[in-house]
Amino acid sequence: VSRKHRGNCDEEDKEVVQKMTDDIKQDMAKATELYEEIKVQRRCRNHQHKQIRALKRERDAIIDEVKSLIDNVQEAKSCRDNANAMAKEFKQLRDDAVISLRAAIKVHDHKARDTFDNEQQEYHDTMLDKTEESQEYQVKIEELNLVILKNNNIASEKHEAMVLIHKKAEEFHANMVAAIRAVDMIKAK
């Protein structure tokens, strides 16, 4: 091989080597850029996950409170129903005493009349007390139901916020995975 021909080879080799060096430098620069993007995307994704965990804790605490309030409503309903049942019993006792009172008046039995009159009045007063007690429980039930509704709405809002943040986290994750694959492609060259 002549020196002149060998000189061309050296020039061609130098050009090939220079091109390879430039390509490697470009690949390294791109890989460095991609590594930075991976770090940023990972940090953003992890921050989204941290927000999701915080919202989930808040939502779950509200849900636990709602469960407790529901238990309170059930207890109040039971007490209300018990007071209503007792009011109904005392109404029946009062009605029976009124019938007996009317019978005593018809037969002019003053002692029986006074006894039945006192009885029917006591039963009536107790019936009113139980009716009032029942109404107090009903008001409590309605108040608790409003708190439950409000808390359920807050829990739903927290959940919706979690879903939106999760979508953002998925985008960051997808961007990170794409950058990782691009780095892998550079490594595979």
C-alpha cells in the first residue's frame, strides 16, 4: 500500500473516529439530559404520591368519623323508637283510664272517678314526656344526618382530588419510563 493511499486511510480513519467521538459526546450529553429528566420526573411523581397519601389519610379519618356518627344515629333511632313505643303504651293506658273514668262518672262513683282521673292525667303527662323525648331524639338524628352528609361530601372531594393527583403522577411516571427507555436505547448503541 502506497504511502499516499495509506494517508487517505488515516484521514478517513480520523474522520470516522471523530464522527464516533462526536456521536459518543452527543449520546453522553443526551443521556445526562435524560438522567436529569428522570430525576425530575421521579421527584414530581413521588411528590404526587405523597400528596395522595396525605389526602387518603384525611379521607379515611373522615370516613371513620362518619362511621361513628352512623352508630350514633342508630343508637338515637333506637332510643327514639323506644320512647315512641312507651308513649304509645302510656296513651293506651290513658285511654283505658279515660274509659274507666267515664264509666265511674256514669255510675256516680266519686272515689273511682277521682282515681281514674288522676291515673289518666299521670298517663297523659308521661305520654307527653315520652313524645317530647322521642322528638328530641329525632332532632338529634336530623342534626347528625346533616353532619354525616357534610362529611361525606368532604370525603368525596378528598377522593376526587386524589384521583386527579393520581392522574398527574401517572403522567410523571410515563415520562420517567420514556426517559429510562431512551437512556437504555443510547446504551444499546
